[in-house]
Amino acid sequence: MDLKKMLSKKMSISLILLLFGCLPIIAQTINVEGKVTDIKGEELPGVSVSLKGTTSGTMTDAGGLYNFSVPKTDQPVLVFTYMGYKTKEITLINTQTKYDVVLEETSKYLDEVVVVAYGVQKKANLTGAVSSLRVDDIKDIPVSNTSSLLQGRMSGVTVSSFSAQPGKDSDVEIRIRGIGTFGNSNPLVLIDGVEGSLSSVAPNDIESISVLKDAASAAIYGVRAANGVILVTTKRGTGANKLSYSGTFGVQSATVLPEFLDSWQWATLFNEQNNALGGDAPNRNYTPEMINALKTGSDKQHFANTNWMKEIFRTAPIQNHYLSATGGGQNSNYLASLGYMKQDGIMKGTDTERINFRLNADSKYLNMVTFGMNTAGSYQKTGEPLGGTWSIFNQIIDQTRPTIPVKYDNGKWGQYDGNPNFPLYQSNPVELTTMSSQQNTYKFDGKVYLDIEPIKNLHFKTSFAYQYNQANYSAFEPTHNHYKSDGSYITSGVASLEEQKAQQQQWINENIVTYNLDLEKIHSFGFLVGQSSQYNGNKTSNAKGEGFLSNDIHVMNAAKTTSATGWEEEATLRSFFGRVNYSYYNRYLAEVNLRRDESSRIPKKNRVGYFPSVSAGWNIAEESFLQKQSTIDALKLRVSWGKLGNQDIGFYPFAQTYNLGLDNYIWGNNKISGAALASAANPDIKWETTTTTDIGLDAVFAKNKLSLTFDYFNKVSSDILLQLPVSALIGVDEAPYVNAAEVKNTGWEISLGYNDKWNDFSFGANLNFSHVKNEITSVSGRKDWINDWTINLAGNPIGSYYGYVADGLYTTQEQIDNAPVGIGNPRIGDIRYLDISGPDGVPDGEITDKDRTIIGNPFPKITYSLNLTAGYKHFDFSAFFQGIGNVDRIVMDYPSIGGGATKEIWSRYNASENPDGTYPSLGNSTYNALPSSFWIKSASYLRLKNLEIGYSLPSSILSKARVQGLRVFISAQNLITFTGIKNYDPEKYAADSRNWTYPNAKTFSVGLNINL
């Protein structure tokens, strides 16, 4: 029986069991009702009311009222639970049907439950570094990528939103406590225990997010956990049936766009550059009459004033809608949801649209067997211009002149101006945004599990999860007609169609046994042992056709010539793991973890890896000497040590690979197809290993109003895999991998919180602050690992900016005559590079590669955020500030006049026109554009990330309409940014040296939440 048939059979049996489990049980019942309030008499909506020993229950409505049918049994007990309040149990009396209940607030720290690896723990008993987030507080922020919601919300977690381009998941980057490898540094994301992507989960479906930051909390995930672990728990239904809707509608615009020169200014600088270049370049100059036409706008057909950046950007809508149904009976619970998101990009030609669903359900049998399932899926289509959005920026910045109109009067796209001395056509950026590629992505995630509890606290759990993703990409590039204003044109290019199909499959089977043992409330033990098997497979097929007779036919069969390529890869992982927790009087805590992994990605002799961790905690506040004071509510000291592995190094890093089917050999006078070695092999490579030490302190003061968490960590990644240079005589495209580097991340992080309430007014403030120092401690075999603007050099951060040290501009001929000799031919107005070294490590009077040095840091050393919340009666308010510090970016308006020119270039040095200019003179761009500190700017910023005001209708009004809750709100995202960078968003990619990054968006939205 093949895998598909086996899966189909298993799913069918699962659905049948769930169906029968969800059937109502007919029995004699009594109806009880009442009201739940706090000690001040205020109604508490959303309190869980359940029948003890079953999964049957309901929830209080907006007025704190509940109504519940209870089977007639001997002394049934109702259990009332609510976040932040003590759980209360009420034993029912046969003759009484109304029970009003008062709940008391409790210590949030002591009772808060946090999701950890393969389970949950009370926060008071944690010994590892774990941060948690309830997504209900941020789920209404309109985003297309859920990952961006984490930005600034947890200390030690650096989230960078590089752009607001719709559907580009990779534009949001998450780093946990620095960067520990030269390869993939993305953390492991587990959604209900299954590896996945945060972007695939609707925010409204998420119950909580936990981040495992140290080895003690993450070691049980072994080779997948070196970059940290993010645990996503989705919601499950409970209690009475409830229907909920959440929706937002917003408008977006770019946070900042560069300001470009008017076309007459551009033409003036164009002439100035040509005169500096000499030769035949001045023959292309614009005449005074042409420049006057550009100034006056007297002939817009031929001498326009086009700001191409403004033409391709727009104010664009974004909308999110979410509908869910939840509920449960005596033995079954369910959640079903449907989501829809549509985002038009702020750049024309970019957009995305997604529909997603989720169904979570579980049933209990014989009061000991629980069967459940989680299923989710989505369809998303994403469009962007051919060649990507960067190609549009390239066209504007380097190619297309502002003297060309968007369209001529005849309706054709403008591609020429009226300068007969410069008759070359330029592609029209606005036209290019109408030529789009499209990607359709299909995702499915399914998981079934069985949990058997034969005796109290002993659980046998088995699960099987399957994941399938498919992305279909299609791009048709037509032939191009380049029109003049008189209607004449020339045609360029060959019509071509490119199609790609990429498939990803994953399945994982886990079998886990857990047992919790309490001995007279003195000694508490928790035991876990487990085994897992995982398979991952990827397959990609590409097809390309050229020579279409018509731009209107987009099928491969219509192409004159076609070609196809493809590849496939597979990997497996087999693991065994265990954990022991111990607590003595909840005062002294200890935890030990061990995982054994065996991965197909590593050679057989090094394939098995062991990843241990140990941690301990001391709840100081539980000591007798602190029992009589009232200031300290909780105080805990934590310490941990552990090792993690990294298997995200490709599927076959140890194996030789071959190119097949190419003309690799000469036989006589003919080229013969065959197999040729593409990469060399190293059968001795082993795991990348990360060792982490953490010391932490948790404290709660002033009757739970003030909280503090502090951690210091030292994280060392060793045996990092690199591809060291090899001689070209070996004849391979790729060098073999070797374990050759070590990276260290050290730092500290602190979280401070304050929450209080006075009558009808509440206020909260939460501050997060993190400092991380990233350092390469050794790189064996590579002393000059330079990549254009960056270098990986021992003693410095990964990807440090590397270039010459600039000392302003040359302003006199005497300075040039006395300058060091070497690269280029500097002139007055050019950048002045310093001679800081030489072959012997001292200045030698020459500017050479030896004078390049570290000139900037691409990864922020400091991240911080401040979240302010307030409420008054039915109004609520929140303001979230987020920022980074000690980070740099390349900010270079290229010192040449080709395409558009920003206003920064107007301040160029010119001995006669602008002798006080601070920007390099024109005409020597190759020299002035060398990597140097002249173009490195501090990218530190503070941003008002989110501002929201909401109003919840009073329960006295809603209860009449049988509505549990209704809230309306308005919000703004990326409202204000404080930074030293002008014209560009400081959060752009570190490698962006030409300002080609799609900008972030400022969004204003309105929204509605309603519960029925």
C-alpha cells in the first residue's frame, strides 16, 4: 500500500471517530445559571465554566452571565477558570439552580502557564530562558506576514521587517540572541509541534507564542534548535458554541521615499558630468533651450519633469477578515476558522491575496483516551513585476531619465526625450510594473494524535503529521515596442515564458510517554521519554520557452524552442529524547534533557549526535526568611548550560554531486554529453554545535504590579561549516565543506513591566532591552573572506562592512599632490581615502587593499521596545515603540548621473558652482563609489510601531441583542520614525548598497471584533 493510500485510510478512520465522539449524549440534565464577578462587583466576560471531570462547559457572556445544562449525577462540581484569577469550584445542590460566583485575582507569575517543549509548565517552575506572548493583544494589527507581529515584543528576539512587499515572507527576518552560523540562521518554528512557517498561520488562530532562547529549554529539539525555537500553539474550542468575527481595513503608503531632482536640475548635472568626462561625452549635453523647456514645461512631450519614484508608488488598501466557530460538549471540542487577506502593494504591480482555513478538534473516550486532529491549509497568489521589484528601482536609479514622460499624448508609454544627441530609448518603469509574474502557493498541514491515560498522570501519546506545500510560478516576458512621440517604434527582445513548480513534503511521527509524580507536595517529578522520525523532500521543475509568435499566447506549446531543468532532494532524521524535572517544595528546581539525533545530512561515521542540557532554579521567595515581608511576591534565580546542533546545512553537504546531460566532453571534433563532477566531497564533516550558558533572574514586586526578568548569556557556535577556496585546477564548481569556524554571541537582556488599576482606569507599561555582541572567534583557512562591501574576519561581527576610511573630499590640488598614490586617479572634489596600513601593517604611502578595514556593523547590538497600555471604562489605548541601536547601513546615492538623481547629489562639489559641496564631484564615479566609510551611516532608529484606540460596547446594551462582545478600533502602524538616515527606511537590507529595497509601509486602519 503506497503512502497516499495509507494516509487516506488513516484520515478517514480519524474523521469517523471524531464524528461519533462529537455526537451528543442524551441524558437527564438540570439547568444552572448565574453571574460571575470580581471582588469589586464588576462582571467578568469570557470566564470558562466547566463540569469537573469532563470537557463539557460554557463561557460567560459580556455581562458575566452563564447558563449551563448539567447531567444529574451525585454532587456535580462546576469549575470556574479565568486568566489572572484563582480557579474556583462549586458543588451543586439538587434543589438550587442559580449560583453567583466571585473570583479573586491571583499572582500572575505563580499561576501563569507557559508552553515549553512537548508540554506546558508554570512560569514559577521554569529553569530555562523562555519568553511568551499572548497574540490576542496584537492580532488586530493589519499585516500580511505574522512574523512581523513579533517585532520588539520579546527581549533577545530581533525581528527585522526589511520591506512591506506583499507576499515576500523572506523580507521578515527573525534572529534569537544573535547570529551563530554563516549559513541559515532562522530559528526552528513549530506549529502545534510540527515544523512550519509563522507566515502560514493566521494571527487570530494563535493562542500563544513561546520562544526558547537558551540550550536548557531547546536542547530536547537537538539538531534543529541551534538558532532558537519558536513554539506556536493554536486555539482550541471549549464550552458553549461561539461565533466570532474580526476584520480590519486599512490604507498604506511608503514610510519614506527619496526626493529626486527636477528634470532641469538633472540635465544640468548631466552636462556637468559629461564635461568632466571629456572626450565625446559633451556631445550628449542638453542645450540651454532644452533646459529652459524642462524648467517651464512648455514641451512635456519631449522635455518632461517626471518623478518616477512617485509614479510607481501609490496609496494602497489592505484588508483582513477572520471568522471562527468554537465550542464543545461533554467529551468533544472543536475550532473551525476561515480567513481572508488581500493586500495591494504600495508599488504598482505588487499584490497578494490569501484564503486560509483551520479545523482543530478532539474527543475523549472512556475518560482515558483522547483522539484529536489539527488541519490547516491556505491558497495564496502573489504578483510582482518581471525580474523583481529591485529591477524597477535599478531602472529608476541607473537608467531612465526624468526628462521622459510617463505617456505621450497618443497614449503610448514614453521612452525617449527630445535630446537628439542622446537618442537611446529607456524602458519605462511604470510600464514595467504592468508586466507581472505570478506565484500561486498551496499549503496543507494535517496532524492526528492519540493520547491514552491508563492511570492518573501517565500519558502515552502518538502523533502523525503530514505537510505539503506547492508553489507554481509563471512569468511571460513579451517583446517590447519602444515608442517615440510621433508613434514610430522599434522592437526589442524575444517573447519568453518561464514556469516553475516547487514541491515540499514533510512527515513526522512522534511517540512520547510522560509521567508526573507528586510525593506529599514535597517532591515533584516529571518524566518524559520520546522517539521521533522525520522525512523531508523537495522537488523543483523548471521549463522555459522562447520565440512566441504573439504576446497574447502564454502556453509552452506555442514556443519555438523549449528547455527544462529540475532537481530533487530528500533527508531523514531519527531521534530519541528524554527529560527529567524535579522540584523540592517548589523551592529548588532542576531539569535535565538529552537528545540523540541521527541525520542523513551528515556522513555515517559522524551521523549520531548527543545534545544534553542541565538547568537549576531557586525560588528565593519561597524561603522562610522572606515569608513575613509583603514587597517581594516572587524571586527566582536560574542557571543553565547545554548543547544544541545545526543540521540546516543543505541535504548533501558531505557528498559529491554531478552535472548530467551537459556537453562535458570532447570526442574527436564533437562535444559529447555526459556526467561531470560539480562539487568535491568531504566525508569527515560533523555537526555544527552551539553551547550556551545562561544566568537569569525573575522577580515580581508590589502585589504583582511590577515585574522584572534579567538574563546574561554566552553562546558559542563551533565546527561551523564553510566552503574554503580550492584551486581551479581541481575542476569543480563548488568546494567541499569543512568544519572551520567558531562564532560567539554574548549579551544580556532585561524586561520590566508595570500594571495597575484604579477604579475605572488601568495602566500598563512594558520595557524590553537587549544587548548582543556578535564576534567571529576563528576562521581557519580563510584570511580574506571578502564579499564586495563585507568581510568575515576573526574578532569582528559576521558580515562586517569593510572598506576604505574616508576623510572628506579633496578641495585643493595641493592635497592631491601630497596624497598617497594607488587606486584610481583622484581629482578635486573626489573622496579622500586614508593610508592606514601596508604590507608591514603600517602606512606605506600607497592606497591599496591593505588600507581597507572594518567600517561598520550590519547587525544591531541593541534592540529595545516600550509598550504602553491604558483603559478607562469601555475605552482602551495602546502605543508601541520599537527601536534598534549600534547598527549601520550602506546609504549611497550613486555618484553618477544616469537615471534619476536624488537631491543629495545637488550638493556635489563643484569648484565654480558649489565650492562648499559635501557630495563627491561628478565624472569619477568608479573611484568615488569604492566601499568606504563615506557611505556608511548609522541606521539606529526609534519607531512608533503601533498606535491603537478602541471602544467596547457596554454589556448592558449587548446582552439585549444576545451579543457577547463588540469592539471597534482605529490604529496606525509605522507612524513616526526617528533616525539619522534621510530619504530611505533605516530598516533596509544590510547588503543593499544601491537603495533598491522595497520600502516599509505606514498604515492607517479601522477594525471590528464581534463575538456571538
